Amino acid sequence: MREFLSKLGAFMQRYGVVVAFGLLFAYNGFTQPEFFLQPENLKNLVNQSVGVGIIAIGMTLVIVTGGIDLSVGSMLALSGALGVLAMNKVISGVPVDSAPAILAATESRGVVVGIAVCLLAGLVLGMVNGVTIVVGRVAPFIATLVGLVAYRSICVSIAEGGEIRSLSAKVFPALGSEGVPVPGLMASGGRPLIITWGMILFVLVALFAGFLLNWTRFGRHALAVGANERAAKYSAVNTGWTKFVAYSLLGLFSGLAAFTYAARLNSVASSTAGNYYELDAIAAVVIGGTSLRGGSGRIWATVVGVLLLSMIGNMLVMKGVSVYWQGTVKGAIILVAVLLQRGREG
């Protein structure tokens, strides 16, 4: 009996998030099949998770090293704002009475510039966090708390407290709403069900980060730094560089999330874009079994954690629970996950 319980505990420690996801999926499918199991609802469940999911994947890399980043929501807002502004600058440089071919080419060029600026801005902001923590020796909580406030303030100042709307009429919003049709599945109105480009990007980022963490020197060093930084130093691991790369990657992923967010809405609201994304990302990482102490983590489990949180939000909405209570639910989930981790590690 003791051996069985030991094996069950080990199984739940590794696959508990999958079991929880499966049970909740079955419950929703059984109680609300006419709503929950609709292909369009399931697609929206994943599509709405793309921004948080990409950030959560980067957050996993940071938490594995024993760090944390509270500035990801503000990084998303600032990166998205800068990207949309750069895109608008290119598009507005051509007179509206120009030939349609010229206008289309200019719009496409502007979108490319906007995406590049989103990624570059996110990378630079992540590097700033990394330098502050590694070179400045500031605790990650404090350094990224400063980033949370400062990056949001810069974004709000640039937008003068308002919204920055894209001038792209077709290309940019299409990147947020269009994608690859799924054969045999139909959405409402008889339209084919679309797997959006953002969803595809989410999968690609997860595969890349999983390879990085499990099959590269950086991944081994990140796990070693999180498990025991002093021992990693004695083993000739450049701990500072490893942390810097982790925060830089999270910044880059925040820029990617900013692109998907801005494209889906065709705008960036300076004061609300990315709000509470840090909470959702950390919750997904912890639910996925990554220890907040560092030294262990799994990208695939973080992805399941993201989808589990999205499904909980979806369930609460369908049950008629006020959206204002969702933060309470997510906070409780984080607390329970941390308590379970402490029980395993204690």
C-alpha cells in the first residue's frame, strides 16, 4: 500500500496538472456540452491564451533560474505601443490618394516594421531587467517591480493616457484574426474554423523553449543555477550570463505577445494592455509544477497550466460568475499550488 501511494504521489507530482485539466474538461463537457464543446468556443479558449501563454513560457525560463519578473504586462504594453507607433509612422508617410498597389505595399512594409519594433523593444526591456539584476545586483522582485511601474508609465506618457490605434486596415488585423482553416470543422455561420497565426506562434514558441530547456547547454545551466547557484559557479557555469539570457528571452517573448495582442485588437490601450499578465503567467508556471525556488521546470506543463487557467475563466463566464471574482480564483489557485509544492519539497 505504501509503495502504491508513493507511486501515485510521484505520478501526480509529474502529471497532476494534466489530470486536473482532464477532469475539468470532462466536467465542463458534461455539464455544458451545448456551449463548452462547440469548436469555436474551444478555439477561442486557446486563442485568448496566446499572449499570456507566450509570456508564461518565458517566465518558466526565468523562474527555473530562481528569478521572477513582475514587469511582463508593462513590457507587453510598451512594446506594443512602440510597435504600433512605428507601423503608423511608415503607413502615414504615403498619401492616401496614392495607387492601391502602393498603399498595399506600404501597409505591408509598415506591419513588418511594427513587428520588428515590438520584438526589439521587448528584447531591450528584458535586457535592461537582466543587467539590473545581474550587474546591479538588485533582487529580481525589486528590479522587475520597478520595471512594472516605469514601463507602464512610459507607455501611458507616449499615448497620453489613451489608446494607440493601428492605421493598418487589412494586413495587421488579419494577422490577429486569420490563420489556417481546420478541415471538417465549422464555426458559427457556416464559416470554416480557423487556427489563428497567434495560436501557431504559441505552439512554435513552446517547442523552441522546450528544446532550449531540455536539449541545450543554456537549459542545463539554467537548471543548475536555480538548483544551487554557488555549486553552479564552482562548476564553471557563468551564472550571471545565464540569468541575463533568461530575462532577455522573456523580454523577447513579451514582445511577441505584444504583437499578437495588438494584432488581435488592432490597437494598444496604454493603461490596460497586459494588466495582470504577470499574475496569470506566474500562476500557469506554478500550476505546471515549476518550483518557485528554481532548479526544475517543464515547458509542456506550463502550457497545460495556461490552458487550465483559461478554461477556468471560460467556465466562470459560462456559469455567470462576475469577472471581478476571477482574480480571487486565480490567487487561490496560486496559493494552493505553492502549498502543494512546499509539501513535496518539505
